[in-house]
Amino acid sequence: MKGFLVQKEFDFPFTHDLERLCVLCSEFDSSFNSVLDDCIVLTQYASQSRYPEDEEIEEHETESAIHKAERIYNFAYEIINPKTEPPN
């Protein structure tokens, strides 16, 4: 998403808040709203990993988070590079 904002020559804030970045991207392209829910979920992990509590993340949660991150990455990559496949 930061790459998309750079492409739009938008001076985005220094943040790991995917929800905030997604909302900024959606101001240029409303299709970013399709990944907003995934961004909201993943943003929670950013603060959780920086300030861990006693609660561990379950394996199914990890797999779900990876799937969401891949979906966001592939979506943004396609917007930035519409005729190329994202690298693995």
C-alpha cells in the first residue's frame, strides 16, 4: 500500500497501521475497501507483536493472518503492476 501511495506521489505517514494506510489508498482508488477488513485484523498483530502479552497466537490464527497478508499484497501488487504476476 505504501508503494501505491508513492506511485500517487502522496506523502504518507510513517506507520504500521494497515487500516490507516488502506483508508488513505481508498481515497485514490475505492477498490482498496475490498481489503479493509483484512487490514483491520492484521493491524492488531502489529501492536501485539511489539507489545506481547502472555497470550500466544494459535496456529490457525497465524495461517489466517498469512492468508490475509498475501491477499492484501497480491491486491496492491496488481493495482501497482496491472499486467504482471506478483513474485512468490
